[in-house]
Amino acid sequence: QSWLTRALAMKSLTCLFAALAVAVATEGPVGKVVNLLEDLKNKIETDGEMDEKDFKQHECWCKKVQESKMEMIEEGQKLVKVKESEIVEGKAKEDTLEKEIEETKEEVETNQESQAKGTKVRDTEHDENTEQIKEGETLMDGIKEVSKVFDKSSLVQLRHSKASRYSPKAQTIQGILQNQFQQTESDVKEVSKEETTATNNFKDWMTDMKEQLNILENKKSDEEKEEVETEVEIADDTETKVDTEEQVKADAAFLKEAEKSCAARKGEYLNRTELRSVELGGINKGLEILDAKREILSKTFKGSFLQLSATSATSATLKLQSALEVLKAKAQQTQSARLALVVSEVQNALPEGAFTTVLAEIEKMFEKLKSEAASDMKKKDHCKSEYHSIAKKSNNYAFLIQKQTAEMETLENKMSELESEKAAAAAEVAEIDSDMDKAKNLRTKANKAFLKAKADDETGMAVLKETADAISAYYEKHAQTAEASFVEYDPDKLSDKRKQLKNEEKKYTLSKADSQKGAADSVLALIERLVQNLGTEIKDAQADEAKAQTDFEKEQKLLQTSKTKLSKKISSIEGMLATHAGSKEEAELVQTGTKTDFKAQKDYKASIQEECDFILENFDDRATDRAGEMEGLTRAKELLSGASLVQEQKTPVPLEAKEKG
């Protein structure tokens, strides 16, 4: 392609020199040729300077883009490595927290199991001790009853037996019973003391266990909160890493495209510079030849001057017609209205020979075509740059919108999960409130039932005691009389006759006032047992009521603790929801701005699209048409320049006069 371009440049120079060959007949034409060549040389050098200036600016832009993008890529890669490291650390921290949470859960479960087992063992021990105390008290009551019987039996034996025949067996039994009573009483006191000590120790142990449980649950809550925060940090770091990687890829692609474009532009510049050097070399060579052959040209024009003068008008007319034909052909080929206008100018110049005017118009058209070419190139570069900028910004905005949408979806999912957790916690709170109310109602009913049963038992005891007192009052009153008549005489001291009378008297005597005392004693003993049973029942009921109340208070306390924790959890969730809602609102505002910017890019593209699409689609065709127009103008200019030179020699001038001039 370079050699082809050079050949075309040499061909243009050959045509130029051929057109100028006619004009070298005199000193005037040679000067005209030299001036044209100097003008052409200056224009080419000016084009070279402008190209060099544009190329240097483009090189500066390429260097700036390369340095900027390389720095952005390097910073992006560093950020990716940092985020990868943070993600690894975050996952390691998350794994550690999961293990710690599991360990804490196990400790909580172990603590709760220990409390349950300890409570069960304590309840069993309490029941056993209570049973032992009851059995001891029952035994003590029995010993008391038996002692009373032996006290009465000893008194009767003492009164009916002779002093020498009296046996202290009753006292021995009484001593044994007394020892048994004391031993049982001591055992009961010891068991009661052990029960009190065990109860206090159990309360202290339970207090410690509950404090440990509270610490463990707070620790677990803190670990779970830290785990959630770590998960959020990992998600943010991952998102930043992905975004940065995408940006690095986009920057690398842009850098590659920019380097390719810069290399292509540099190749074009170097190629054009080389061609311009060849072109200038040809012009300089032509100027050297004209300058070196000036005397020869002067002698040549001296001998053929009259012939040239005689044929000058015909030659100029022929060249003008040739230029007209060239312009007509190019105007038809390129469908150029501008060339058609030049054709009209040439046609008007035919009868008048106004070559200078036509040449001036051609020069103006040359400048116009160059200006149009520069304008088209500027528009093309501007449109390509703007399209590239719009595409880059639009892609970035689309990516940001997608990213922001994903962020808002993530926030919405988190908020939905938190709402579900909040609803579940609120449901648990409501369930706890319901359980507490139910337990309170049941406890109230049970307490009322206890109080009623206790009152009934106390009333029954009072009635039984009143009955026993009434019965006992009779026998206590008449037992003294019976005993007095029983011991007021000694049967052994009576005479036989008296004994006989007494024996006969017994056949006709009435029953004694205390003859039914044995049966009454059985009834009183039964009443006493009933009273004791009622008393025991009241004690047992009181103990059960106290235990039920204690259990109720413990249960209420545990439920209240759970409710407090759930309330704190709900407050924490509400705080997180408020934070997420604020983040979502902020993200929505940011996305609204991004969408506005995205739409602005679309609107801007729409505003320039018609003009830019036209110039981009028709740039090559317009350049080709201009090249055809400039080729026709160049050929016409060559012909018209020669005709103009010949026209200047219509009036012969003596060579001597010319040399003097």
C-alpha cells in the first residue's frame, strides 16, 4: 500500500510537470512555475506541521490514557487482593464464631440439664426427708399414746397389788419408750437440720447456675450478633471484589482498544510523513532543475517565440476545453454540484479567456474541500469519541443500576428475614404472656381451693375436738367417782358373810357410770386420730401449697426472663430494620440519580445520533467524492495554469527588454 501511494504521488507530480512544460517559454512563465511550486511546497509543509501537532497531541492523550488506566488497573487489582484477603479472614472468623456459638449452646444445654437434674435430685431428697420426718413424728405420737396407756396401767396395778408383789415392768417399758421417743426426736431434728442445710445449699447452687446461664446466653447473643455482622461484611467485600474485577476488565479492554487505536494512528502518521517527504523531494527536485536550466530555457524560448505567439490563442483555447471536459467528466462521475458550478465558470471563461478568475475559484474550492474534509474528520472523531463515551458511561450506569438493584433486593431479603424473626419473636412473647396468664389463673384457683380445703379441715378439727371435749368431760367427771367407790373398801378385809352379801348384791347392782368408758376411749382415740390426720393433711397441703407457689414464682421468673430477652431481640431487630430501611432509601435515591444520568446519556445520544450516523455511514463515500472532485480540479488547474501562461504571451516582448526588466 505504501508503494502504491508513492506511485500515485509521483504520477501527480509527473502530471504537474507536464502541465507546466508549456509555461517555460519565457522568464515570466518560469517564474510563474516556480511560484506555484513554492506555494505547493508551503502548503504541504503546513499540512505536515498541522499533522505533527495533531499527532503529538494524540500521542500525549495516548500516554495519559495508558498511564491513567494502568494506574486504575493496578489499584483495582490491589483492591481485589485486599478484598480476597478480607473475605478469607471473614470466612475464617465466621467459622470460628460458628464453633464458638455451638460450644456456647452446648454449655447452655449442659447448664440447663444440670439445673433440671439438680432440681430433680433435690425434690427427691426433699420428699425422702419429709417422709422420714412424718414417719418420725407419727412414731413419736404413737409412743406418746402408748406411754399414756402404760401410765394408767401402772396406776391401776399399783392400787390393786400389794407393795411386796408389785413388779416395775411398766416402768421398764416406759423407759424403753422414753428412750425410743428421744432417739426418734433426735433423728427427726437431724433430718430437719439436714433438709434445711440442703435447701440452702441448693438455693445457692441454683443462683450460681442461673448466673452462669445468664452469662452464657448473653455471650451466645453477642456471638450471634457478631456472626451476622461478619456475614454482612463478607457480602459487602464479595460485592466490592466482583465490582472491582468487572471494572478492571472494562479498563483493560479500554486500554487495549486505546493502544490499538494509538498504534494505528501512529502508523498512519508515519506513512503520511514518509509520503510527504517523497512529495516534497519531487517538488524540490523540480525547483532545482528549473533553477539550473534557466539559461537553456531562455535560449529555447528565444528561437520559438514567434511560433508560440502565433499559436498561443489556439493552444490556450484547447487547454481550456480540455479542462472543461475533465471537469464535466468528474462532475458526472461524482455527481458533484460544486464541480458543475466550476464547469459553468470555465464555460463562461471560454470566450473571454478569464483563466485567472477560474483558477481563483478552483483554489477557493480546493480550500473548501480541505475544510470540509477536516470538518468531516473532526465530526467523525467527535462522534466516535462521543459514542464511545456514551457507551462507556451507559454501560457503567447500567452496571450501577443492576448493582444497586441487587443491593436493594439483598436489603429487602434481609428486611424480610428480620420481619419474619420479629414476627416469630412477637408470637413467642404473646405465647409467653398467654402461658403466664394461664399459670396465674391456675395458681389463683389452686390457692383458693387450698384455702377452702384448709378451712374445711380446720372446721372439721374444731368440730371433732369439741365432740371429744364433750365426751371426755363426762367420763372425766364420772371416772373420779367410779374410782373412789372402787377403792373405798378392801374386799380382803370383809368378813365372809359380808363378802357373800356383797356377791349377792352384785347380781342386782346397776351398771357403773363409766362402764362404757372403754368404748368411749376407742371413739375418742378414733377422733384424735382423725384430728391428727386432718392436722397432717393441713401440713401436707401447706407444704404442697408453698412448693406450688415457689414453683410458680420460678416458672414466672423464667418466663419473664425469656420475655425480656425476646423483647431485647425485637428491639435489636427493629434497630436493624431501621438501619436497613435507611440504607434502602439511600440506595433508591442513588439509583434515581443513576437512572437520571443514564437517561441523560440516552437523550444526548438521540440528539446527536442523526448527524453522527450520517457522517459515520457516509464518511468514506464523501471522502471518495471529494477525492474525485479534487482530482478533477487538480487536472483542470494544471491545464488552466498552462493556458494562462500561454495567454500571457499574446503580446510579443523583445528579449532584450525582458532581460533589462
